[in-house]
Amino acid sequence: MKKLLLTLGLCASISIPFTAQAGILKSHQGRWMGDLVIPNGSTLKLGIDIFTRADGSAWASFTSPDQGVYHVPVVSVLEKSDSVQLNLGFGAMSLAWKEGRMQGEWRQGSAAFPLELKPVAAFPRKARPQDPQPSASYVDETLAISSVDGVTLSATLSIPVGVRSPNLVILVHGSGPATRDEEIEGHWPFAVLADHLARQGVAVLRYDKRGIMHSTGDFASHTQAQLADDLYAVIQAARARQQFRRVGVVGHSEGPMIAARVAGQHPHAVDFLVSMAGVGLPGKELMLMQDRLSAQDKGATGAELDRLALYERQFYDTVIAHEEPAARITALKQVLASLSAQDSALVKKYKMNIGTLSLNMAQEPALRVMLMSDARGDWRKIRCPVLALNGTLDHQVPVESLDGIVKALREGGNQQVEGVPMPSLNHLFQTAKTGAEDEYGKIDETIAPAVLERIARFAKQQQ
């Protein structure tokens, strides 16, 4: 039952925040948490965070500390006079306020479990060795940055004390509903990176993605072009302060794709760029490699991997071939129906019918865009110095992507390129054993010190 939120990864990528200008939520802002009691006697901590953003809208997020999941956007809300229903896509909470507590139930599928939430100052989280500690070496400033479509991005600017005209790096998160700390599996990678850089004399600006936490906008409907517009708005806001010698970008996972797009379109906006687990392969090729590694992590044999690859390629080719979602789903159902009993069993055994290989995800325009994407075109346009880092145990963006980035940059005439494979590091740049995603939360290290030091050295040497 600890796998209650098994589909969380998919739902988080397509869920949307709600907006409520008035109602019961606004009178019960704060953090609430309780134990979900399961019939077998075990418990699972669940929580919600309710607050008002800068534009006056109510916003809520879901947290499951036991699973290392924080700030997942609520899909929709139904308010009544004395109760509220919060829908998360993969489950729902029905809650009423009684004597300072929220009482009701959690529903998932046909199952319902009683739930009581109490106000808490903070959600519990396992402390990590690299968690930032208070420091007198830098100061933090909260910013509100205007972007396109009337969106306001909430950001934190960390400025080193006693450093005149420091270089600035802007941190750009990967895919999904990312906060400014890029919280994942109980880790705060961007908070750790920002702390390290600021202590080394480099200013850092990081922000909540549009529609997430204190940033306004609609996360569910965002496009990569809008994320690029957001980054460019952040760069312009930083440059307008006229207090930084050089302005660079450090992106993780999808972040380098966003950064490369902006640097290619606005050559004078980005003075230097660091790619952490960036993509240098065509989208479909990357996804096929991800799927193979995922099945391999689950124990698939070489022969099974080859059979699964045929199905996965057919699935993605079908998504690409049909622009209209309805026609796409009809064609994919035909693909599934044509599978042999043996292949169908393999797909289910290794869960190759979830995530990007699910019918739910196949309906989303973002999947088709990603499959048809090729970031190498943007890399070829970049003229600024680039440091590209990829972990050799990365199972989400395989290290083979590094060669694609370096080659594309040099094909475009950029010789200020350093591509570094980082031995034994996973997608989060933790020192890992296998690189599988289920290791992330089990590892105490947030980011390997060698990565922190290399990025700091590169950022400081830019003149």
C-alpha cells in the first residue's frame, strides 16, 4: 500500500493548479497533514498546502513526505459552504473543517480511506547532509518577475556579501511541476547548488516554474516556448539590475534545452551556459533509450529488450503520425490490439504501458512535440562558452547525449566547449550504484561535490 500514488509521476506532469477568488479555502490557509490509515494497519503521511499567490488566487498543492513527493499541483477544487473536494487526478480528498481540523476521506479508484489533517508548521522531511545551513556569506532577496501572458514568476536571488559585480547564474529546472529548489525525492538540488555557488562568490537566481507554488500561470497548458519566454524574462530582469559582470544559465535535464533555445534566439542574452544532463539526441531516440534502460532496471533480458523496442518504436511512430489526439488514440489502440499474447505480457510485466507509453500521456500535445524535437539545432546556434556534464549512470538522459551536444556545438563553430562525462553519477548527479530512479531517495548525497566544484569554477572564470 505504500505504492498508493503509483501513477504520481504521470499525473504530476499533466495536472493543473486551481484558482478560487473567494471561498472556504482562503480562510484555512497553511499546511495541513495527517496519517492515512490503511486497513492492514500501516499508515502514509499526506498533506496539503493552501495559500494565496501574488495575484490573489488561492492555490493548493499535495505532499506525501513518506514518498518524497512535495508540492504536486491540485487538478481541480469543488468548494461548498463548509467543505471542499480536492481532485489530484490520481486520487481525491473530501474534507470538512471541524474544531480546527480537516476531517474526511481519501479516495483512489473504488477505495476510500478515512483521513484527518491537522495544522503543521512544516512538512517532515529527512535531513540531507548537504542541506543549506544559514550563512553570513550571502543574502537572499525575493523577486517578482513579469513574464509573457501576464505571468508573474516568484524567484529567489542569492547575492554574495562583499563581492563587487559578481557573475550571476540563473537555474533552470527540468520537466514537471518544479519549484525553485527543484525538489525531488526529498532532495533540494537547486537549493544545494545555489548555496554552494553563493558561498563561492557567484550570485544565483532561481524561480518557481509558471503555475507552481508562488508563480502564477497555468502549468498544465504550458509549452516549451513559454518556458523559454519565462527564462528570457528572468535574464532581462537580472540584467536590468546592472550589478552583475556576466549572466549565465545552469540548466538541468530539460533546462539545458530551454537555455539553448534562448541562447540561440538571443545571442547576447546568455554569457555562458552549463548543461547538467542535457539532451543532445533526437526526442524519439532519447525516449527509446530511456525505455530500454527502464526495462533493463526491472530485469528484462536482452531478447526481451529487443522485442519491447519494436513495440515502443511502433507506439512512438504512431504518435508522431497522427496530429489529432482522437485519431492518435484510435491508432494506438489498434497497435495494442495487434500485439501477440507474448508481447502483450512483456509490456505489462515491465510496465511499458505507463508514462510516455500510456494512452493518457499520448493524448497530450507535449509528448508529440518532444518526440519530434531535436535540440541539436539550438545547440548549433550557441556562441557562448558551454560546460556540458552528463552522468555515466544517468538512466533518464543517457550519457550518449553528451557527444551529441558537443558535436552540435562544434558543428556550429563554437570551440568554447567542454564536455565531461561524470563517472558513477545518476540523473541527479548523485553518486549511485545502478542509476535507476528508485535510488534517488535512498541516496543521502544531493549533488556530488565534484559537480558543485566544477560548476563553481567554470562560473567564476567567465570574464
